[in-house]
Amino acid sequence: MTGAGKKEVHRRGGLWYLRPMKKIRLLTPGPTAIPESVLSKFAEPVIHHRTSLFEARFKKLQDHLGWLFQTREPVLTLTATGSGAMEAAVANLFSPADEVLVLNLGKFGERWTKLAKTYGLTVHELVVDRGSAADPAEVKRLLTAHPAAKAVLFQASETSTGALNPVKAIVDLCREHGVLSVCDGITAVGILDLPMDDWGIDVLITGSQKALMLPPGLAFIALSARAWQAVAVSKSPRFYFDLTREKKMQEKQQTAWTPAISLIEGGVESLGLLREEGLQTLFARHEVLAKCTREAASALGLELFSKAPSPVLTTVRVPATFSVDQGKAIQKLMQEKYGVIIMGGQDELQGKILRLSHFGYCDVFDVATGIGALELALQELGHSVEFGKGVGAVLKAYRESSR
């Protein structure tokens, strides 16, 4: 029974039923959901970037970014993804053959190593068991073993495993040994408390499609005075990612190259929303949502994968009775049948873990919906599930945390 003006219906077991509308919900570690007021900005006419109109909007964005990074240093906006800001850090801070230390906790720690080697740096890695955080004692050992190293490159939160690094301890060790701390905060800034100036972080990076509640396309990077001194003596080639050129232009509320104007307009709105919420409330919200998700996973009999769980996302092992193919099927079923998109593991962790994000434009009801879809998918694939147990754990944890 289809046709103009009629709803599509289907037959099951002799009964006719309406096909339900499937609303897509993003519970992924980027891109993330975008607030409606931010989306509306992308429908506005584009202004030219070499005008006073753009300069006024860009100045607002710069002010919001300084607040978010908790720094008095300029936060530079690049038209790129977060990986572009990572490359910019490597290209601007070092010279070929410089030694750097990389804390490799997973996929994105590996990216630091690949970038550094691309620019001719000598890399000394601390490879950490997947799901674990870097041990400060091991970081200190690495620093002592390589006194010529110029910096430690690391993630605040390793998105591929859900592990949270002890950022302040790492930064303190860098200061103690006279090296730069270069922190990938792509899935951390706006979620974790990372006071750049107070802690003495030398380089801090994030991207638009994470906690900033924007589409992909912008990266943000801030450098300390010590880091800018390193830039002044760096001999690595760079052109598009020349941070000295960008800094000079952005001090005048301009950019060296054509920027993503609509994303900047949206960024003024999204960061304004975060600022209304307030930093401490923002951090507390993410801690609560993480607790709700962990409690739900436990209620469903799922084992947490990360030994140092981050408030950014929750990683859980697929049921022990599941094959790798069944593990992959969980994610596929949640997306295709229930419209809830989560991520699985990467590389050697494919089909072995699930990654459920709970940051950015996300609240307890988004988490509860995601857990509900997970319950349905697990049950359909043969895991014993008492419907509502995971969702109930979300609501209970939220109620307890809100008192």
C-alpha cells in the first residue's frame, strides 16, 4: 500500500505495520552532533574574509578560544582537521634530525610518530599497552635516557582506546627536564580541564568536530612563549602551515589563507553556547555522562576496555562469546536498524571493542537512547540482555550524580 499521499507499510506475520522513521544519532568521537542554532549559521550568506565584517566575527572567535584554552596566548585557527594542527606543530617547532619523544597509546600516538618521521625527526617511543595510560615513571625514564630530546608529543585522551593520560604529570616532567610538552587535545579540549597557562602546557591542539560542536574543517593550536622561541629557530620547511605567518595575520583578525568562513561563523555561536554553560559545568557534565555510560555497560555485563577511562568516550569489550565478525555486527546493526552510530575498534582492535562517545552536544537522554539501541543489537546477536537494565543504570547514575 504505497503511493502519493500514503505512508509506506510492510507486512510481518500477517499484520501490517508502519515503517518507523529512523533518526540518526551520533555517539561517535567525531564528528559529533551540532546544535540547531549553530546549523542555522551555515544557511546565512557568506561574507568576504578581507573585510571589517569578518574581522569583527573573527575577534569574537579568538576571545572565545582564549577562554576555552584557558590561555593568554593567541589561539590560532587553521582551515584543516586536527591532524593539520598536529602537522603544523611538528613543522614549526623542530628541525630535521631533532630528537623527540612520543607517548604511543594507540592510533593517534602512532600519528605523532608518523608525522615526526615525515619531517626527518629522530623518534623515541614509549609504547603503552592498548587501554592503558602512560606511567609518569616511564616517561621520566625516557626523558632521562634521551637528554637531547626537544619535546614530548602525546595525547591528552587517546581516542582509539578511551585511555586518559596524566597530562599535568607529563607536563611537569617536561618542565623539569627542559623540553616542550606538545599535547594533542583534539578529543579533550572542552571536555577535560586543561588549563594551558596554569599547567605550563607548551602546545595545545583541538579540532572543530569534537567538543566544539562544529562540522570538520577547523583546527586550533596555541603555543607558549617557550614554544614560540622554538619556532624562531626551526629549520623545517613549511608553507601553508607557517604559524609565524598565521600569528602575524591573526593578530590583525585576518588569516594567511582563505578561511572556512561559515565554520568560523558557526564557531562564534557554538563557543558562545559553551561559554554560557561555563567551564566547570562543562567538565562536570562530561564526567557525569561518562559515569552513566560506564554504569550501563557494567549492567549489561560488558567489560570496560580502558584501564584509565577517559570522560571523553567509553570503550567496552564485545561479549567474550562473540566472534570478531559478531563484534563488528553490533556497530553495523545499531547504525542500519536503529540509527545510532557508534564506533568500533581500529586496527588490531576491530571487532573487539566498542567506542561510545558522550561529549559535545550530548546529554543524558542521548546516552540513554544509545544504550537502548545497544541493548537491542546485543539481544538480536545472541547476548543475554534484560531490556531496560542498561538504560535504567544510565538514569540511576544520572539521578545520583545530580543530587
